[in-house]
Amino acid sequence: AVDIGPHVMLDQERCIQCSRCIRFCDEITKTGELAFFQRGERSQIGIFPGKRLDNAYSGNVVDLCPVGALTLKEFRFKTRVWYLKNTPTICAGCARGCNVVVSVGQQQTMMTTKGQIDDRVKRIVPRVNEEVNAHWICDEGRMSYAREQEAARLEAARVGGADVSYDAAVAAAAKALAGAGRAGKLGVLASPRTLSEDLFAWRELVGALGGAVSGVRSLVSGANDSLLVRADKGANARGAAWIFGAAAGEEAVMAVVAKGLVTTLLVLGDTLDPADTPTLPVAAKGKVEVIFV
């Protein structure tokens, strides 16, 4: 077993020299980390001296390998693939919307090794869609489940820092939203990762409460590449803009909050991801009650 990259291991004795992984690095990513070395019966796949298989799409060589010579470190020996429950879905890592399959480990009485008897996500692999992502996904999307599973989660609803029942939390949130709506001091900051159906429902609710100062966050980081990755990390940025309006953004909403014109701010987003959790301006501290959903 040879460690050839941050995510990929090579078991050389399994390799049949089909050259799929070499062609992927030469023709798709155009990074050329892999090659044939030696000749004849001594021929073998390997990486160039001093170079690692460390491109943004390295995990795809594992999907391409027909004999399991290339394996993903994060999934290697975790469970048998025929014990997985596969669900087709969409990657929410950026605005590309790559088609993927999420594989969840199933509880098996025959498998007693620690870490295999659970219902956690074991891997994410690409699902073919020639119009969107063809046969590939980036490593960031492939590994996204690990970050979410390791994130700290609240074990109960909270109001004012104290644990309460969910009914009590919903009642407190409804009272705050209704009061701010009637007073014309309600603000809404929507996330470009929120589902269109949820955004529409929230817009209808806010309208029924009397309206609000609304805006959509912009989650842009890095740059577009020539294959799949997009700088816009808001998976539903266009849908959010259609529903809540494209004119106002986070800065505009926060400016109104800083002036004290908003007393209750409804934030729709992913509180497990720091990039999707807004920071209140210093001028707004103590002036506004924030409700995360």
C-alpha cells in the first residue's frame, strides 16, 4: 500500500495497468501526476518523484479504477459496499449542483468491527449527468460529509441561552417575529443554501406578518476553475434571489440593523458552517434579537 496523495492509496499488487487514472490526470485535470514506470513485466503505475496526487479532483481516480488498486483513505476498509444504502441527491458545496450519490452505512449484525455498525454517511460518489458534472465531482464536495458530521450540534432548543422544549422555543420565536412584524422592525437574511420551497414559505409568512427588510447573503470564496468548482458557494443563490429579491444583500440588511431600525433579525442558514453564519456589526450589538432557523 503506497500513500500517493492526501486522499488516495495505491495497492500496487492489484493494478492491471489499464491507464485510466493516468489518462484522467492528463486529459481531465491536466495535472499529470501519474505515469507508467519501468518496462514490460516490471511496468507499474506511480507518481513522479517529489510529486503527490494532490489536485482538486484526485478522488475520481478511485471511481475510475476497475480493480480497487486505488482506494480513498476516508472510505478504505470502512464497510462493504454492498451493505451501503445509496441515495441520489445534489451536492450543495457550490453553485454547480453536481449530481451525486450519498452512501449510508447500514447496521449489520454480521459486521462487528467498531465504526461499521451505524447509519452515518460513509462516502459520496459522483452520479452521471453529462449536462452538469459529467462523471466527476471535486474532492471538496466528496469530503463535505465529514465536516458536517464532526460539527458540534445543539442537543436541545434554546431561548436566551437556556434549554427549553421545542414547543416553547417555537412559541417564543413566533411571538418575537409577530411583534417585530407589527412594529415594522423585522429583518430577514436568507441563505443561498436554503431550499426554494422553504424560502417561499418564509416569504409568505413574513408578508403575512407585515413585511420585513430582506436580503440574501453572498457566499463567494476562491475562484471558478475550468472544470466544476464555482466561487459562488451558495447552492441555491439564483433561487434565493428570485424569491427574496436580488437587490438587497447582507450589507444592506446589516446597515439597517446597525441604525436600530430592526429589532428582530431572522437568519435562515446553516449554523454548522461558519461561512454561512453572519456576524452582527458592532453598532448592532445589544439592539437586535437574532433568531436562527
